[in-house]
Amino acid sequence: MNELRNYFEHNEKRLINKFDHYFDVYDRYFSQFKNKKITVVEIGVYQGGSLQMWRQYFGKEATIWGIDIDPRCKTLEEENTHILIGSQEDPQFLRSIIDQIGPIDVLIDDGGHTQNQQIVSFQELYQHMNPDGGIYLCEDVHTSYMNVYGGGHQRDNTFIEFSKLMVDQLNAHYSEQSSLAVDAITKTTNTIHFYDSIVVFEKKRMTPPSSKMTGAWSFTYDTSKKTFIEKLKFHFLVKLNKVLQSLKLKGIFINEILRLSSKG
Ligand SMILES: C[S@@+](CC[C@H](N)C(=O)[O-])C[C@H]1O[C@@H](n2cnc3c(N)ncnc32)[C@H](O)[C@@H]1O
């Protein structure tokens, strides 16, 4: 059985509040950090139970930080488990604590779950994650679909819509439009994984993509045999696709053979 689920199922210590399907996702990303000297941050302390679960799971070497708006949570501190009181939606507060915390290896956002809280926390803290494999996990993102949390299907400024924009950033090197340019997310993000209610961002120092060919040609493309009309057709389709792109209309498929053979 998954160690975290096992802990949760038999928990007799402080109260924990988690969805059952989260445990497999946690274990998939977090098991690499077990018994290492790492820094874990969880936004949302509640009754302190999840901090105790992380302690058991990550081991004694981990430094664990809880962040909560409720001042009563301060009393739940334990050895090498620190609790900071403030709002995850307050950039000034987050900036004021980051030096103390240092680079973060694992961040779990289980705080208030409103769109602005999740987005502000990401904007302030993602840049302070360990650039070599840090894991930022935002949970309960189903609130992106719930009106009471500021959500709604494809509503502007939900965490899910924000995360979809991050997918664009992941691919920004290929953009032909000024509206999408390489930025810090492009340069520092390896993967973004979407699950039921969870989005996981994995950090890595990225290098610009490089493509090359290896091996021998099986057959070649004789561009000299292409007629003037075929080349003209290709260039016309390229131009037409640019116009369609600017109007955000569906593109016209350019036959791959025509594309390859019209390069000359
Ligand atoms: C879902 S509970 C956390 C559950 C806990 N992580 C667990 O697994 O048992 C959410 C917590 O977020 C806190 N919270 C709500 N709004 C917040 C905010 N703006 N900043 C920080 N914490 C907030 C609440 O006080 C509450 O303790």
C-alpha cells in the first residue's frame, strides 16, 4: 500500500483532510525526496495533521514549513517543523518569509483554494523552488470550476486557465507570434502535469531545444522536378495560413510532401 495512504488510513495523531486520489500523485513525485535534507512547504496547516504526515514520510532530515492565515496554527509547531502566519494571497508577506525558508524542494498548496490565492502564491514562490527538480504541487484546483471560489468553466483568471497559459510558456521557443515569448517559466520548467484536482510543475534548468538528424536517408526529395506552380501553391498556402492564424481561424493543411519538396 502507498505509504502516505497507509499513514492517513491509520492516523491517530492530528486531523488530516485529503482526497484519497491525491496519495498516488504525492508518492509519484515525492518519493525521490524521502530521507533527504530538503525543504518542504505546505500552504494550509488547518489542524496540523498533514505536517505530521509529511514529517513521517520525508524523514528527520527534512525541514518543514507550514503557512496559514489562522494564528492558532502557530501552536502546532514541532521539531524542525515551523509555522508562519500570514496570507498566501499577500505578496509582501510571501516576500518577507522567503529568505528565511530558502530554496524550496517541495511545495504543496493546500490553502484557501481561491483563484487569486493559488495564482499569487505560484507567482511569488515558484521562482524560489530548487531549480534542479523542485516540485510545485497545487491541489484542490477543482475550485477553478466552482463559483464560490471564483471559478467557472473557462472563466478568466482561474488557476486552471492560468496553468493552461503555462503550457504555452513551456512551448514558447516555437512561437512565431510576439504574444508568446520565452520567459522564466520556459527556462525553468521541465513538465506540467494535470490530474483530477491537482496540477504539478516540475523545475529544471532548460536549454533551448535542439533538433538534429542521424542515420542515412532512405530516399531523397528531388526539388528540381517540382513545377513552378507547385512551389507557388506552397508559398501561397504558407501566406494564407499566416492570415488565418492572425484571425485565429483554423489553418489549411499543407501536404507534407509538398512542404518538404518545396524547400528548394
Ligand atoms: C484545506 S485546509 C488545509 C488542510 C491541511 N493541509 C490538511 O491536509 O489537513 C486549508 C487551510 O488554509 C488556510 N487558509 C485559508 N486562507 C488562507 C490564506 N489566505 N493564506 C494562508 N492560509 C489560508 C485555512 O486557515 C486552513 O487552515
